[in-house]
Amino acid sequence: MKTVTFSFDHPVAAKVFFSCVSDPALKHEIKFVRSDVHGLLHVPVNDVPKGIWKLLLEWNYDDRDFCMERVIELPG
């Protein structure tokens, strides 16, 4: 299984969105992903087509909302 991994200082449950940079009409959404107890969040990308994608994570911790955006390239 191919994944993109993020490391947090605490366990999280995040909502993950993918938007294709080269084709904005192409969208792929993963509803919810949970980290392990050490805060490692593994986002599966097996079914995401190759290309350059904007990855958006949204989560809540300690009653505060957070958002993180990264641009990644997925090989074919």
C-alpha cells in the first residue's frame, strides 16, 4: 500500500482532501484517517491517479481547528 505519512506530537483524526494541480476539475477525497497512538498519520494514495496534487488536512485538537496544505507528486 502506498501512503503519504505525516508525524504529529499526538494522535489525530483528520479529514483529507486531494485536488489535482494540473486538472482542478479532478478531485479525490478521503473522508477520515486516524493516526496511530504515536501520532503517525498514514494517508493511503493507492487509488489516487498519478500527478501533482494539493493535499489538504483538517483536524481538531484541544478544541482548536487546524489545517495544513502540502503539494505532493504521485508517480505512476
